[in-house]
Amino acid sequence: MTFLHALRTAANTALSPLGLAVMRTERQPWLRPKTPTTRVGRFSIQMPGRNQLASVYAQNPHYTGHLGRLARLLKKKYSSLAAIDIGANVGDTACIIKSAADIPILCIEGDDLIFGFLEQNLRQFQNASAHKLFLGEKTETLAVNLDKGGWNATLIPDKSGSAPKVKIISLDDFLATQPSTTTIKLVKIDTEGFDCAIIRGARKFIEQVHPVLTFEYNRDTMAALGEKGLDTLSMLASLGYARVALHDCDGRFFSAASMADAEFIRDIHEYADGRSAAIYYFDLTVFHEDDLDVAQQFTIEERAWRAN
């Protein structure tokens, strides 16, 4: 990779007077391995060839690395820490968490193809379980079309009702089937627009446990679902969530603020409106007032990481 980077740099230097440049592009699907092996943290995982996470981690090995740093800080405070990974995909974020802190992790993924790879990749871990389901605001059956299957599964509700029916479960209802939830102080959500709905469907759990929540705030995918976003952030503030840290869509720390700073929260919401913004979306990490010490240390470390 170093040689190729040097070659591209030399070529671009020679081509720049002509207004030309050599750019890296995605490998064509027919050139990709059927099941590429990708290194994430201290682990290696396999995934379907159509899954673009292999390219993402090849270009940015530290992608979503802040999730591991967050897990490490929480483990220092909560010795019995456990985590939920919602929208676990093939297990890449589980690798990031497990690389930083060997904690129990419950992974949730609904895509048929991806789930098979998730189960396989989790076999290298202890205290990790996979659950095949889709989460939402309430337990119900919806007519949905599945987009980006086998890569970045996206549920798009079909108003006509003619699409295939899918069972949606609230996180509160799912956790009621689990033996213990009080140690789950870290919840990661990445579900292509359903993140806020899932948070609202976990209100009982959130009120009881006050976990740190880290989730994708992607207004492009939210718009397709009619998801407003700001009302969910207001709900979290009303439940005692006091600080928010923001990372851009490449996993680089952007800023931190008080959840009570309504102007800042609205500015972030209005700015990252999808395809028209330089930052396509933000990852938000929100901390309850019980964890302001963790929020402060996390912000310090993320600023230091960004500076390096």
C-alpha cells in the first residue's frame, strides 16, 4: 500500500499541471473476493463480497475506533460492563469493542445473509451472542422493502402494504426476554434511519439503566422513514442525558456540547442534512448525568486522538 501511495503521489505531481489526477475507486464487484477477510482491531472477520466494509477498513483502519476507546473508559468505571450492538452487521464493531475491553456483548442483526457471517465471526469471542431480528419503536408487523441486502440492510416501509411483511420488535420487549440488563451500560445503534425509533422503543430500559448511547444520526436515511430526530434528542435530555459527543461519518471527532444547548443541537441537525452537506451524517454519543466523568474524559481523549 505504501508503494502504491507513493506511485499515485508521483503520478499526481506530474499530472497536476494538466488539471488531472489519479484517484482511488472501489474495486469492481467481479474483482472482489467472494468472502474477503478483513482485519478489525485485534481480530479478523469474513464478510460477503458485496459488503463494502472491507474497503472502508482498508482505507481507514481506525474507522469507528472511538467505540473501542469509549468501551475501555466505561470498563474502568463499571467492572461488570456489558454492551448491546444493534445493527451489528458482520461483527466489525464487536471486534472494535472486544479489542478494547473483553466484555459480554449482545449483537442484533436482521439481514439473513449478514447474520450468517455475524454468527461465524462471533465464534472467536467468549461471552458474545447473536440475535436475528429487526428493532423499532414498538413491536409490530410492517410491510417493508429491503434495500442494500447483504451489505447495509435498510428497511423502507411500503405505504401500499403490498411489500413483504417483517416483524419489528421494540428493544424493551426484546430485553424482557433476557436474563439481566442492569450491566448493559453501552448501547451502539447503526440501523440506517431506525436509530431514533429504536431509542424511543427502549425508553423503559433507558430510564432504568442510563446506558451510554452511541448512534448514527443520518438525516438522509431518516427522511425516507419520516423520522424527525430532534424530538428523540429532546426526550433523551428530559431523561437526564446531559452531554453529547459528535464524530463525523469517517469516525473523526468533531465536537462536544451540552444536551441543554438547544441552539447547538438544532444547528447540527440542520447542517448535516444528508447529501448537500460536507459532513454526510454524524455519529452521536450521549451521556447521562450519571456519567459526566466518563463524558469529560472521553472528550479529552478524542481531542487528543484527533490532534494526532
